[in-house]
Amino acid sequence: MDELLTQLRAAAEPTRLRLLALCARGAWCVSDLVAILGQSQPRLSRHLKLLVEAGLLARTPEGANAWFQVPPEADLARQILARLPEDDLLLAADRRAAARLAAERARAASDSFRRHGADWDEMRALDLPGAEIEAALLDALPAQVGRLLDIGCGTGGLLERLASRIEEGLGVDASRDMLALARTRLAERGVPHVAVRQADMYRLPLADGSFDAVTLQMVLHYAEDPAAALTEAGRVLKPGGVLLLVDLAPHDRADLLGAHAHRWPGFDDAEIAGWLGATGCVPARSLTIPGALPVRLWVAERKTHPALTA
């Protein structure tokens, strides 16, 4: 009873209700919320602290910032928000301000990519069969997935397309600009059970065995240490969970190691199987997706904790 009363007291304040309504639609940092609500940072920080302590909001640190979002397990928050009138003038004004800010954030991130010459749509840049790759990956996943982690999520395209098939999704990426675009995309699509955060794929700030499925799409060929990246992916996967890896098959395009900053000229089945085995994952099947460059999809299942395979 005490926990319920704490949550009800935390929500029972106009500004905190507005914060919950905003953070149920996407992730925001304090400076964003200051701009949207037009209130001071100290005041909003106090409100956010109360909501986090009550379990109605989740706080995710990221560099100098922290992002706030209603977590999937906060059922009471969603029940309260469902009772708010959709046509409330104040909440509607907050939504409009949030949409403007999200658009500005996305433009800034896109401008940053253009200024620095980064091509974040690698599928298009390499003339890869994006639709066929996506179809193969979706077909390899179970029809419904509990918790899914997308490592190297980029602008959130895969998470968006998987949203209807997962109970909870998390994407991690090292690029803040990528994540800015991903947050805007996910907020626009209205998928509050999907979130993204900045993280190093070699040191994921996530608990062992906490995900039912892990995906790495066109990530491994950029990795300095692919074996270490896969070890982390296996660590956070539950026994019986599925790991899906999409990457280039071996190729002789030397230009990709320069102009596109690839570290590896594709991967063959033997090296992937060796790395997966070291994580406690057993390769189940693989297939080739033909195109300008051959792409491989590897599906593996987590059998044991890596320490038990030694």
C-alpha cells in the first residue's frame, strides 16, 4: 500500500502530470523539458526526482545529460495518463512544443552528419538489398519477443519496425547524433515501450541474461574487436534467447576499408561460429542475401553462461 500511495502522491501535481504525459511519448532531458514547459531547471529537476523515486519515471544517464521516460513497467503511470482528456489545452500545447523541439533536434543531428560527411544510411551507400535483409531478419525472429536489445541501433529503423512484435525494446549506440534521430523517430511513431541510450558495445551497462533477443545489424565490420562485442551480446542474452547477426560476407572491396572506415572485409561462417561458441551461443542456421555485396545472416541460441563452457 505504501508504494501505491507514494506513486499517487508523486503524480498528484499539475506539472508532474505534464511531465508524465510528455515522457510517456518519448525520452527527454531536463533542458528539453525546460524549453517545452517554460519552467526553471531547478523546479523541474525536483519534480523529476520525485517521479523517479516513485518509480513512475526511469532516469538514464548519458554523458552530461540524463534522459527521462516512463518505463514499460510503470502501469500506474499509464493508467493515470489514460484518464487525462486528450483535448486538454495545456497538454495539447505541450505536445506541440515537444514536436517542434523534436524536429529541431532531428534537423541539428542531420546537419551534423552532413557537415562531417558521415553516411549513416549504409544500406543505401553500399547498394545493399535493404528490404530483403529486413525481411530475412524479421523472419528469423520469433513472432513475439519479450525484451529485445539492438546493438548499434543507429537511427532506430529496426526498432521501429520491430515495435509491434516486442514487449520492450532498447537500442544502444555510441553516436549522440544517431540517437537524437532515433529518439525523434520513435517519438513520432508513438512506441513508448521502445527506448534508446548511449552505450559502448564492449561494456554494456546492462545486467547479465536480461534480454530475450539481441540483434547486431551491419555493426560488426566496424568493430575493433568483434569477439569482444559478441561476448557482450551473449552476456546480456537469456538462456534460450536468440542472437541475430547481420553483416557482410567475405569480399574483396578494399575501398571499404578506407572510404567507409570498415575494419573487417566481411566474415565467414567459421570465425563467426568460433566467436559465438565462446559466448555460450550455438549457431542454429545462416543464410546469404545476394546483392551488390553478399550479406550473411547468422542465427544463434544462447545455451549456457560463457563461464560454463570453459
